Amino acid sequence: MKPSVPVVLANVLFLTVAARGSGVRIPHQDAHATARGEAFVATADNPSAIYYNPAGMTQLDGTQVRLGVYAVTILEEYRPTTGGTFDNKDRLIPVPNAYFTWSPENSPLSLGLGVSSPFGLYVEYPDDAPSRDANKKAKLAVIAIQPMMAWQITPTLSFGAGPTINYGTVQDFRGLGVRGDGFRFKGDGMAYGFNAGLLWKPHEQHSFGLTYHSSLDFDFSGHFNVTVKPGAATGDDTKVRLREEDATLGIDLPQFIVAGYSFRPTPEWNLEVDVEWTDWDRLNAGPLSLQTSPDSGIRFDWRAGFIYSAGVTRTFSNGFHASAGYAFSEGNNPESTYTPGVPDDDRHIFSVGIGRRGERFEWDLGYQYSRTGTRTIDNDGPADGRWQLQSHAVMLSVGYHF
């Protein structure tokens, strides 16, 4: 007799979305900002201000466009309690972005349009890893369209805001006991939100920035299917795919707030420190609703956390500049709900970069390295063992001032 979907779900403790603490959020939306450790909310002086702080658009004159790509490779090492070492399937993940701004002459208003990917991740493990029953493959991708407007209220104070239109896809695939089996959910959906920001420059040496990004409530609509091996215990590798069901998955991606202070001791130097708070408490639980089978509970139980960042840029007389930055990201996923789809822990993030601003054309190139400590999981589950993560990324942005 073929097992039914409800029987299979009875053996599933919870489902995870492709996320890893702060890593499900992609704050790396411009090469210059990334080279500064993402300490940019109080600077925001190129078209990527649409994402980092829309109030910064009032600093830009004329018509400007800026295109970029963040390319990252994620390396995870898993040492199960049963012995051996397993790595995730390494791949280069490109994350593009594009920004357009227009500031009419002698007007306090500026307009902008951005396209970026503020949330996303991809992780996949070999089918023979002991952790396959906790998670084998997880993917999340969100594309945001951001029309923004900024108003220079006074010579020292600006405000910017606008809606965000977000399209997302999610996929989760995990095993059920033996190699070759598993269940998969795949779906997509829309969510709507808004961004807002303030920029206050009381003195040419001092600047303060504040930005808010609203939460995004997704109802991913798609399909759920299960593949089993009923005769695996007797050596029969025959696969049986159960009836596919329509399904929806509710995921609330968090709101976050970033505050920063920029100090310019001379026109050649810009030092900034930022603090970011992300409301991961919002990601506590969500329903996986199936067409005919009982709903399945989904546990996250994440906790809100902070990212602390600092960056410095030195500008030279020939238009070149060099930047460096550091960020510390708190882990947000407790051990009780840890899965390989969420290999989260405290992370140290280091970055450097160079660039040049000409009269019309500008470019920036950055490199970023991040690393977690070794985290030991002991939940009497398939993910038990030692986990460690590191990543390498490069980012290129080019711009033109019309």
C-alpha cells in the first residue's frame, strides 16, 4: 500500500525556508557601500541611496544611473556526530541591482527607481549527508521594485519614502529516511511594503541617517509532492511519487531599522558607524496549507538581533578612493530549531574596495569575506554535529551621470 501524504507529514517536524540569520537578508546592494562594511546609511551619496536611505537622493544632481552585481559563493562544512565531513554544493550566486535617480534643477524633490534583491539564499547538500532529512535543498529569491521620492525639507534635513513591490519564489526539499526519497514544496507569491529614510547634516563634518524597511508578508502558492521508497528496507530501490497537492506557505519576512553616523574630519576622509535591528521575532511560525491533507505546523522561533558595522573611505585628488569595513552580525536561530537550511551563527564580515568617480562615469569594486565560528548542534536529530560557514564575494558597480 502506498503511504498517504498525511502519514508522511506525520513524520515531518517542521519545514524551513532558505535562510540563515541575517543572511536571508541581502544588505549588499552597492559595491561602494559593501566595501565600507555596509556602513552607508548616513552617507548615501550615490543612486543606491534608493535602497540604503532614500533621503540621500537629494544629494544627487541631474539624472544618474547605477548598475551592479554582488556575486557570492557560500562554503559550509558539516561534521556529523557519526563521523566524516560533508560540504554544501558550492556555486557562484549572482545578485544584480539597478538604480535610476532624477533631481530637477532648483527643485527640493528627487525621484528614483530601484530594482534589487533584498532577500534570498541558495543552499544544497549531497544526498548522502546525514543531515538530508533535516534539509537537502533550500532556495529563496525576492525581487523588489522600489519607486522612491525624496524631499529636501531644509538645507540640512531630507526625507525620502516610497512603496516596494516584491515578487518571491521559495523551494524546500528534504529527505524522509533513505537516499532518493524526499518531499518538496515549491511556490511563488507577491508582497508589498515600503521604505522610508531621514538624512540630517547639521554640519559639513557630521551626518546622521535613519532608514526603515517594512515587513513583507508572503503567501507562497505552489505545489507539494512526496517521493518514497516503500521497499527500501528489503533492498528495493523503486521510487513511488505520491499525488501532488496544491499548497500555500505563509512567510513573514522581517522589518528592519538602520541608524548611522558619518564623520568627515577632512573632505578626504569619511568614517561611519551603523547599527541595524532586524525583527526576526516576526518569523516564529507559519502554516503550510495543503489542498486535501491537514495543515502542517512550521517552526522558526527566531529572535530579533543586531548588526554592527563600521567603514572608512579615503578619497584621493585624482578621483580614486579606497574603502574598508567590518560588520558583526548576531546569530538569530536558536539551537532548538536549527536545520541545515538555516546554518546560522554569529558572523564576522570583512570588506575592502576601490573605485573612482569621474565627471560622468564612476565605478566601484569590492571584496567581502565572512566567517562564523564552529557551532555544535545536539538535538537528537539528523542535523546533529558541528557546523561552520564562510563565504567569499565580489561586487562591481558602475554608474553614469547624464
